[in-house]
Amino acid sequence: MNEKKPNFNERHPELQAGEMWLANDVGSANYERNPHFEYGYETARLGEVAYHRDGRRLEGYRPVFVQFWEHQMKAAMLAQGTARARRTPSGLGTAPSN
């Protein structure tokens, strides 16, 4: 009886259609203006209330949501070793092309 406990963030109350929860973050001034730059996702959206996986509120954090299709695309690119999906100093993003 080794049942996996549900992760509250998989059913986060701020999730919108087609989105998935990516992370909880404390953010920065740049993050407030451009969450997509910080995480390398064009579809990144900053939520208001962050939760621990068991449903408790996390003070001082905000959730980051991205479109599921973009996350899957980046995961596939990383798995294939595609140069454009390398980690950048600001997080998972697109490496500059020459």
C-alpha cells in the first residue's frame, strides 16, 4: 500500500485551461515584469498565491504557470540535446544562435 499522495499544485486553483504549474518562486523586479524571461517560457504567467504540495499557503512565494504544450516541447528538445534548449544563465531557455 505505497500510494502516491496527490500534489496540490497539479490542481492549483489559479490554473487556467492548458496550463501546468511549473514552480513557486520568490521572484525579482525583473521577474515581476517578465516571468517568461526568467524561466525561458514565452507562455510563463505569474500567479498570486503559492501553495506547498500538501495545500498549505507559502508566504513570500508566487506560483509560475506555463502552457503544457510549451513545457512538453522544451522537454523533448532537451531529451534530444537540441542546442536551442540549453540552460541559460536565467534558467531554461533558448540559447542565442550564431
